[in-house]
Amino acid sequence: MGSINMALGGLVLSGGEGRRMGYQNKGLMPLGNNIDLIDPVLRLLREQCQYVAISANQDIAVYQQKKLDVWTDVKPWVNCGPLGGVYSSVLQFPPEIDVIQVVPCDSPFIDQHVIQRLSAQRIQQNHLAVYAATKSQIYPVIFQFKREAMSHLQHYLQTELKHSIRKWLAQIHAEAVMFDDDSPFTNINDVTTLQRYSREGIYP
């Protein structure tokens, strides 16, 4: 268990339609051992962050049973994709939260090393935002940004037709933090993959 960063807030993105999960709420799909797919990242963020919330647009009452704030997309950011969820949610974060760590609900193998490496490089290089990457792939949905970037995000949502996390991070000159291994970033985003991990007992 890592120590809590008092200025760091965590946000779990769980507001999508879940098309690859048969339009079921992805974060609430059973992973195994009586846990939902979202639970490992919630546990991780609780250990690392002063404040943790969920961005969701369905099954709000069920998510609230996890004893965290649940923020829905608000106008005019409805149907703006995950960045609309980020903006809507972070507006509600406590004022003492200066930095936000964003993770998706379907990446249960992210560990404290990932969060700590992102924080360290952001601080050392004084970047506005950082995101995870390996030699083979980038993971823009696993990113950390300073709250002062919210004005940039608002402008981006208002002026761009397509709201890509990758494109927004490029616009604010976010830095890639390189990791040697892709396994912490394994994405469970369809029923077949979820069933395989559950059947084999491969989960945190």
C-alpha cells in the first residue's frame, strides 16, 4: 500500500455505453471473487489519492453503494465522450485537489507503481499532464493532469468536433511516461475477455 497524496484526486471513467459488453454497464460486470470490474482501480486510487470519484451515466445508485461520489455528465458536456465526463466530474472535486489521476474502469491491473511513476515525472519535469506509454503502445486514457488544465479542456470541448483524449493531451503538450511492460495496462473491454480472466482466476 502506498501513501496518500493529499493533493491528488482520482477519477474512474465508467460512463460509456458498454457496446462490447452487450450494452451492459462495464464497470459493474463481475470479475470474480465477488468483485466488479471497477473494484481493483477503486481500491488502488483509494490507497493513493485524497479524493476518489466515479464518472458514470447509468446505474448511479449502484455505484454510490461503493461509498464514493458519482458524477454524471452535465450540459453542455453530455455526449462529449470521456473528456465530457472528466470535465463534468472534476468541476465537483474539492478545491484542495490540484492534480487528477484518470483511469478507466476496465483496466484492473494498474498498480501503485504506475500512479507513482506518473506523479514523479509530472513533478520533476513540471508538465501540465502526463500519460502512460510503452514501446509498443500509448495509453492516453491513463493520464494525470494539473487542475489548471481545465480551462484548456473547456476550450477544447467547445471548439473541437471530435473529443479525443489523445488529441487533447497533444494540444497541452502532455509527456509520455515510458513503462517496460504492457501488462499493467491490460484492458478488459469485451465479454469474451472478461469471461476468460474470470474463468482462469486472473484478477488482482
